[in-house]
Amino acid sequence: VSPGSIYELMKINSTVLLFPGGVREALHGKNDKYKLFWPEKVDFVRMAGLMDAIIVPFAAIGMADSLDVLLDAEDVLKLPFVGDNARKMNSRMPQARIGVNQSFVAPIIAPSSKGPARNYFLFQQPYDTRSLNIYNKKDCMIAYEMIRGEVETGLEELLALREKDPYRY
């Protein structure tokens, strides 16, 4: 996903599902379950404001508990032969964020010995960007931090809820 493609979709009033943490969150390491890896730039908030979009922060847990990460990207890159090939493939991948080299090296995973985990989703209070001044960096950062905080709070709430669920696996 590039900023240009998001812009084109939003220009025609398409609904866009965006994960600010991108591939880093999707292909997380062994000890990185349910951690956010959002960039420091507030570009997605500014883009949403430019298009008068509504941002709906949401949290999701469960999928990462259905799989065990045997080797994360760092481990894969250390492997003889496999690591060299992974680096070559990664270098040919288009980068969604200009100036940011994201690793598309997938971890080596196996199904969890506990079996598939239940998935939980929590949609937070929508944030209407129509009143956001996209040229005011401070206002954009405040909105960004609020949205990020909503996602983090949602993750915490879902993790706590899951602890009480007797049917989580």
C-alpha cells in the first residue's frame, strides 16, 4: 500500500482498511504479539483529514495465538543459504513507505500446540477528521496519539477479556 493508492481509493469514497504498523506488525517477531509498530509520521491522519474521512480505531487479537513463531525474520536471515535468498527476495519488494526499508521476510511458523485461538475485535469511538487542520502539525500529532491510544487501550481490554474466556482455545 502506498500513500498514492490510498489517496486514489479515498478520492472515490472507497472504504480503506489501513494498518499503520504495516508489515512490521503483520510479520512480528517471537515476542512482539499485540505490540504496535506505528511510524513516527502522522501521514495517515493528515491523508484522512485531507479527504474528510472518519477514522475508526480498532483492536484485534487471537490470530497470533493460533500460531507459534519458530523463527522470526531475524532468525531466518541468519540461516545459511536461506538468509541470503530471503535478503535477495526482500530487496526486490516494492516499499510502501518512501525512505523506509521494511522487511518482508516472513517468519517460520507452525500451528499452535493449543489449537486455533478465538479472535476478538473491538471497534473504538470514530474520529471525524473534518475539523482537523491538516497543516497544523501539533493538532495532527494530538489526533494521531489519541487514535494510537485508542488502539492500545483496545488491545489491553481485549487481552484482559480473553483471560476470562473459558473458550479462548
